[in-house]
Amino acid sequence: MSGQLGEPQEGPSHAGLDLPNPERNEAGVQRGVIRRRRSWIQKVLEQATDSPLQWITPSEVVPVAVLAVQRYLLEGEARDMESKPPLYCYDVTISDGVFREKCYLDPSLNFLVYKNILKVGIEVKISRVSCVYNEKRLGQGILCIDNVHCGESLDSISLEIPFRNRAHREIPERPLRGGKSHYLALWNNEDPYGDIWLSNKEPEEYNFNNTRIISLSHLETTWSSRRNFPALLVRILHKSKLRYYGKPNKKMTEPYQTFLEVADSSGTVSAIMWNALCPEWYKSLHVGLVLLLQDYSIKKSYPFRMKPLPVNPRVKLISTMEICLNLRDPPTNIIIIPEEQVKSEWRLPKLNYRFITRSELDDMPQNSICDVIGVLVYVGRVQRSKKKESREEFWSYRWIHIADGTSEQPFIVELFSTSQPEVFENIYPMAHFMCTQLKVVRNDTQVPKLLYLTTTNESCMFITGHRGQPYTNYTKVKNFFQWIKTKTDSGELKNTVIGGYYPYPPVPETFSKYNISVKVESFFTAISEVRKEIEDLQYREKKRIAIQGIITVIKYVPYSGATESASASETLRNADRPSTSQAARRESQSQERDGKPQDDGPVSSQCCHTTSASLSPPKKKRTLQGPIPVPQPETAAQTKGNKPGMPSVFQRQESTSTGSKGKARKTISDKWESQTWREKKFGLIDHLQYGCIYPESIPRRFVLEHRNFLTEQYNSQPAKYIPQEGRPPKLYEFKSALVLGHFEVTILGLNHEIAISVAFLPEYSPEDVRTSQIGTLLTCMNYSCVFPKELTGNDKLQGPRALTGDIIKAAAELDKVHIVGILDICNLGKNKTEVYLHKIYRPDKTS
């Protein structure tokens, strides 16, 4: 147990001088924590240990900085054995400018981490603390945070501040409570995290003179009658991602498991690496390495595990046994053999890749396995989906687009974390990306056709160091590098995109097909339950829900060139705006005074509803996180025409001429409101406001010079504070990749008691002209993509402004029609949730 409260002090002398603080008083935090003569942490610790209640409300509450938020499995201590305790708990490292201290976060405050409200880089005020002791050890206790107020992000925090407690500096880091020896990744269990994960294993020359080696095929027929097994000389063909199987009451120090598919000339078999051997070896074992395995054990193979396809169909697949690699019982000896020492007479199988091009993907059957290489032209944000039957465990994933020059369409890939955080968190547009063991997902009966790739348990990613890799000798790989060189030299790779809301995969085109595809007991979410669904979301968790209602209002909100401060003031003005009929009355009265409907605000005419939390930042700080207007998209004068033979993902979209825009503004209405809404809006029980757009929801043009900043924005929040280099830009300063603005759509519940306003963010692609795709709002909201009408003769291409009129007109045609709305909801952190309309169905229509 770390943390002796009474041990000798380290760090600066208490007699040191105060540093000047131009912005705050002595107890405050400058834009970056300053040193003080008296440590607030030390003072609170003394008060807590002297208190007979073992908890105190500090006599002085001052801001401290958060340097780390770290997660680990919660073990069954007596204090925590209440009904349904959380599976995981958190240690929070704070700094007061004199000392650092690692504190235990009371489980009742875990929701602040779930929502990414309590995070690194912010200042917090701790208003109640307690002292928690381990009764099995003498005099050891830790500081527990019982009440905290989360504030704003700090410009900078010093990492030179020492720990007050010597034990908190130990390497490897240890959690404060329980017997676990390590921390977990903050947002999933698949990624290796912390300093227990070694990567220093190197190949070493080995003398085989006195080593007896057995072939896999021979071992298969004799293992059940053997007590000792000779050494195995094998090559790694596949490596799975990590599996964490820790449970609160299991006495496992490092409960990890990973599968290696290894082979010699006689066969292929699964080798399972268990527990503490994973942190020691996992990051050093790569596909293609040759291993000498000694002192292993063997067990009967688990029959239901899905194994990857064999690399070489001529090599026997051994499925009756599994090799077990353990740190003990017996302690396995693993040696990496240098490739120079590998002899041809060993006849070890070579790696065999299944590269396909994008043009070949169209003919690949469902569930086929393939490898791809290309340039990243879109990198989506990291999102999370909840694992089955678990309220605290998630998968991390992101969507990416890969172009290889063989088609105008990119590979669309659903990229789950593959236990390679050093790659997964550092991919960016314009990078050369290679991924193995991808599975084809397709549905040719759906409109538009569903076709994408998704990672498997054995997928592996590469973004750097392609030179010298065995796959570079493949013809398709060579062709890609030749193609990409011409595009790089001509500067055509600059038009790439990062982040934002990504409406994929699309839902089926008809309600009946969607009803069949969704395998849930409760298909619909009542509008009265939507708020709870949204509030239950955790950080970056994305869900798709279906609601019923009637479209009563739709209005177009164009992009604005206003600054962030203007947006903040707009949000402040709307902060106290009621969400019920009172707001409707005020809006109606204002319109009557003006004699016309009000103009839209810079981003949204209504403030987004944010999830309230008693311990979250105060209203003033919270409203500053409201929607920020997006800069104007590139005009036609700023873009170049499409180039023949160039994938559409590289092509910039043409805008309409400025001359036609002014005319369109006069002839096209930006808003439609039904008579039903005029009659019912005053008597609503509740009106849920989720119609605004946040900066994080807008896909941005990628700028290579700001690669680190943009990558950080769309990754998950880190567990440890990382200082910024220089003064970082603002996200809203980067150009939007969208041409259209967005729509606010108000859906009235079937009982006419509750309404919800949501955002619709259509994509508009002028070069992708398809027949009869803009006929109805139902069609244009399919796949969240608007397609212009097919052009004939001398017709001019419809501009974004004209298309907005088509969409609003289509909405008006759905007046009083019972619709089903498919909503994409995602928690962006710090009380911000995006709610987007993905698709509209008419249940009475079958086609």
C-alpha cells in the first residue's frame, strides 16, 4: 500500500519564497500551477489525520491541477462491498505547485471520469477529503477525494513538481488500493498501458548444439504420453490483441491472455501466452519473428475458438492441442532467433499476405479476409461502444478511409483498437497505412450498398517503417508506392479530412428491412426516455436509437464566420432559456413584434441541452463550452477542378457562384413550421434541445503542420497530462470539410406532450450525381448524404443553397405524417452530447 502520511517531506523547503502571481492570489493557480511557501496538500493531510471523523472539509479550498487520472480493477475491500459496486476505480494525481499527491477518487464520483468532466489538464477544487487506511498494514493510508468541483483547462502545468510521498514515485507505478500491480488503459481493456509493459526483448544468437527440437506434427501425436517436451522452433504467423479477464475477487496479478499462431514445416498451432508473461513479452513479439520455445505446457484445444485462416493451405492446421506459455508452472523460456541465423533447411513457412486493391474489393464475398495498404484520406475520431452485459467496459474504434489509386472510392474501414495504442492513437491523414487480417462486411441488397472492412482479433497495423518489411516485395504494394509518389510530388494529397461526426454504417432503405436488422427486445425509445438515454452515455460512447413522432419544424442554419467569443456570448444569452412552452411563447411574441420569423443565430438558434451534474463546472463555465460557429467552407475561387483519374476522396467540392447565392437567399425559405406546432408548442411538458453543432462534430481539413494538435483533438482523453508545444490553435480555426450548413429538425412525440430538436448534418457531393436521389426527405436522409438530381442538357448543377430549399420543401410534405427517426447520439465529454438525425422512415411505406 503506497502512501505513509507521516513520512519525511521531500521537495522544496517550506521557507522558500513565493513566486509572483499576476492573475490570482497566493492560494490560486496561475495559468499553470505556481509554487507556494506552504503546501495545501500537506496542510489538508495534517487536518485529515488529526480529525476524529477521519474526514474534513478543508478550511481553505484552493485550485489544484490534475496531472493524471488512472484506472484499475477494484478489489473486494470491506469499504466497497456495497450493492453493485463499480468494477473499476480511479487514482487522481494532483499538484498544488509545491507537491504532487496521488489520491483515491471515491467511487460515488466515478461518473465525473465516465463523462470526461474530471480529466487531466484542468484545475479542480476539492471541498471534502477523507483518510483511508489499509487495516492489514501498519500506519499506511491514502488521501481520498470525496467532493470535487471541476474547473477550466489550464494553459500549462509544471511537471517538475515532486511527489510528497516517496512511494508514489516508484517504478513500475502501483495503484493505491487493492493488490493489483498495474493500471489499465483509461478507456478500454485491450491496450497495454503503463511501465510494466516491456519492449526491450531483442533477438540473440543461440547455440543449437545441445538442443533437442521436436516438430509440431510429431508433438501432436505424442504429447499426451510425455512428461517433458522438447523445444519448438517456430515462426509467428499471427498475433491476437490482448484479452483482459480480470475479476474483482480473482487473485490474478496480471490477468492477460494473447494468442500466437505459430508454425514450423509440419504444421500450425495456437500458442497461448498467459498472465505476467504478457507484459514482459507482448510488445516485443511481432509477426514474422522466429522463436525457440522451451519449458512450455500443452493442453487440449478449446473447440469453439475462431482461428485465423492458415497462411499456407499446404501446412497442416493442428486443432487438437494448444501450447501454453506461462511465467511459472513451468516457467517458459522464450528466445527470439535472429533472421540471419534462420536456416533454409528448417523450412519454416514464410509470411503470406492477402493484399487486395480497392477495385478488387467490389468482388470480394462477405467475411473474406484480406490485407490492404494505402494512404489515409480520412481519419475519424475515436469512439466507444459498450460491450455486452457490461456497464463499464467498452470497445474503442474509429472509422478511416484508405485510397490506393485503383478506384475513385476509398476503402472504408472500421478500425478497432488492436492493442497497438502507439499506432491507433497516432494515425493521421496523408500517412501510408497498412493493415492485415481485415474482414469484408457487405450487403448488396441494401440501398446504398453496404461495403466496408472491419478489424479481426488478429489484425495488425503499420504506419511507419514500411521499408524492409516483407510485404514491400508484393506487386500490389509496389504499385501503390509508385502511385502515391506521383500524387505526393504533385501536391494532390493535401485535401484530406480528420474527425467529426461520421454517419456510418448506413441503415437499410426501408423500415421493414431496418426492423429485421435490429436485434433488440425494445425497438423504439420513447421520446420521454431519450433524455435518460443521453445522460447514461459515457465519454465518446456512440449509440443509435429509434424514436417515433411527427416533423413539425425544420430550419436551415448556414455556416457563420463569427469568432468563438461571439458564439460563447450567444450561448450565454441562451443559457437560461426554458426548454418548455415558455420558450415557445417568447419566440412567438418576438415574431409577432417583428412581423416575421427571427433570423437564425450564428450556429444554432437554440442552446443545446447539456446533462447537468451537481459536481460539474458552474453554469457560466459550462455554457462557454457551447457550439462554436464553423468557418466558411472554401469557395470556388479557392478550389481546383477535379482531375481525371483521381479518387473522389482527393477532389475538392465546387461551390456555387456568389452571384447565384444572393438570389437564392431571396427565393428559398430557410424555415418551415407546421400548423400543428403552432397549436401545440405552448402546452408541451418538455422540449429537449439538441439541435446545435459542436466544433468536435465538424470534419476538418487536415493541416500537416498541426498534425499533433489535430490528432490529439480526435483521440481519447489521455490518462496523463501532456504539455502543449507553444500556443495551440483553436479547433474552430480549421476549415470545415462540409459545404452545407446544418438543419435543426423538431420532432413532436405522438402524444403531443414532448418534443425534441435534433441536428441534421447532410453531406453534399456535387460530383456524385445519381438519379432521383433528392425526391423526398426520406431519401436524402438515407446515409446522411444529399445527392443532386441528374443533369440533362444545359442544366446547371444545383448549389448547396438550392438543395437546402429542396430539403425544407420535402419536410413540409411530411406534415402530420407519422415517422420513425433514427438518431445517432454520442457523448463528447464535459456535458456535451451530439444528437444527429441519421434517417427518417415512414412506417406506412414499404419501399
